[in-house]
Amino acid sequence: MDVLATRDDVLRCYEYILDRQPESESEVEKHLANAPSVWDLIRRFVQSDELKYQIVNASPHTVKNLKGRSYLARSLAGADKYACFGFNYEFLSRHLAYPFLQQALFRKIELYRVRVSENEYTIEIQMCREMTPEGELSIFFKLNGSQIYLISFTIVPGRVLGLRDRQALLISRMQGGRGKSEEFRIAKKDFSEVAPQAVLMAALEGIAKAIGVEHIAGVCAANQVCLDERKLELFERTYDAFFLSIGATGPADGLFVVGVPFPEKPMQEVKPGHRLRTKQKRQLKAEISSLVRASWDKLADAGASQDPWPEVQEAWFTRSYGDVPLALRLAGKLLSRFPGDPAGYQLGAETARDLGRVDEAAAICAAAAARFPAEAWPISEAAWVSNSKTSS
């Protein structure tokens, strides 16, 4: 016989399933009406509209953010919003370890840590859990565990930003912690007068280098999703003035764009009295960028997929869309990472032949024949290559 639910069971369901306390004792009694079993009670909580609402609003993968008037930037069109959203999570799932992805959903992952005198500083990253249209990832700068600045960004297809790059970073939110002016001052002093905002930009540069991003875009003040017109001047200082200070161009179509690595003014153009301090700042930011990049690379290395199919699919699609040189490079990566899978050999031989690089195609066929002696396709492909060579 099923065990009947008790008042303690109801309280545990509120705590562990809905993450709150009941509003009143009558609410508890309502759940105990009709003497439900423990499992009936749990089923009622799990299937409740309240829990469904929490899941939809708390999940970083919800598309609910996209249904508002704006997402990431006011200028972003409807189809591009979905392209950015999907590209970000597809990229992360392919390039990072599953344990990292799982942790990043629910907690912050440390990318950098340093102690300066009595103060400990960290840079952390997490997928955004807030119900906000201002970015899918956030990095945080903390002093002794207290957050003093954050930047939210999304990994997006370059074409959405008018770039020829395969992927780019789009910064859509930069914000200091409320009431943290003293912590902000201390951090700036400890970091050789490099402000927290610039510290996180150095970290973003490291992430960009790690994932092969050549440009970072930033949403200008007037294009901000959550712009308060009454605070336009503050927004312009936070976004426009800062992007210009790091060498970004723009705004064009509501966006600033800066190359990676960030441009630097030649030292001879820096005032003589400021050169030593400028050199110290650059060295510090370069160190942060390098260490964050190393942390990200470790996450990526741990996440290297053992399933070649996503990369095989990408390579074939690339070839079918007419970018044969890129398809050949992707085939080379497949051969390197998955030498026991025939797809890299097949794609490599065919694309090399398409490009008229028959000697390279012949070498790939020979390697395939040695690797797969019982297969007929390496010999068949070699015949095609030989015929191409004779025809030319």
C-alpha cells in the first residue's frame, strides 16, 4: 500500500521542487486533502504550472528571450536573433566538455585567480540564468568573492554583424555592481590603474583568441536593448566611450567593432611621462588574456568530442555550399583527429581532386588504402584521381 503524505512531505516538496516555502498553512492543508500518497504528492508538484514556469524562465536555453521586441541589440532582425541564439549553444556544445557545460548552467566557472596583497581577485564565466535579452554568457570580475563588474556576450555568426568571419563575439551588456564604488577603486589600484571593465575585456580577448575569433563587436548606447533614455549619457560613457578607447571603429549600424588582438598605439606616440605606466598596463592585460585563454583551452581540450559526426557534417555542408578550400582544411582536421574514420579520407580526396591538387588526392587515397585494406572505395577514388591526372 502507498504511504500517505504528511505535512513534512509537503514542506519538503516546496523546498526541494519549488525552492520556496508555502505561503500559508491552508496551502499545506490543501495538498493533504483527499489523503494523497507520497508519490501522488510528488507527481502533483512536478506537474504543477509553477514548476513549468520556473523551468521556462530559468533555463538559459529558453527561446522566450527571443520573443520580446529586442534581443542582444535593437537593430537585430527577427531571423538573425534566432541565428545568434542557436549558433551560440551549438558552438559551445561542439567545443567544450560536457562537465563544463553542465557546471556553467548552474554555477560560475573560474578562469583566472590572483592575489594582490590581502585581496583575492577572480574572473568567472557562466551561462546567463537571468531572464534577460542581453546575452547568453557572462564573465564576472570579483574582489574577495564580491562581484564588482560583469560583461555579457554571445558567440554569433560573423555574417550577422556584416563580417566575413565564421564566428564573432557580440558584447551586449557591461555593468558594475551596485554600491561597489569602493571595491572598484581598490581593484583599479591593485591592477595598476586598469579598470575592472578593461580587465574583463582583456579576459574576453583571451577567449576570442582561444576560439578563433578575429573580431569583437559591441552594441552602442543608442542600440542597447535595455536603454533608459533618461540615462543616455551614462550609457554612452559605459559603452561608446569605452569601445573607442580600446581602438574600436564605429558605430556602424549600431555596433562598434574591434580586431583581435586589440590594436595598441605605438609607444613612441605615448607621452614620455606615461610610457612606463602604459607598458605596465599592457603587460598586465596581456597576462590576463594569456591565462584566460589557457583556462579556456583546457576546457576545450577536455571537451574534444569522440564523435566525428558533427565535424563530418560541417565539412560536407561546407563543400556542398561551394567553399571547397575550407572543406579541404576541415577534412585535414578530421584526418588528424579521427584517423580511424573513413570520412576524412573520402572528403579529403574528393575536395583535393576538385581543386586540381591531384598529387595530394593520390596521397590521401594511398593512406586510405593502407588504413582500410578491405574497403573498395579507396581504390575507386584513386582511379578517379588517376583519371583526373591523365585528363589534365
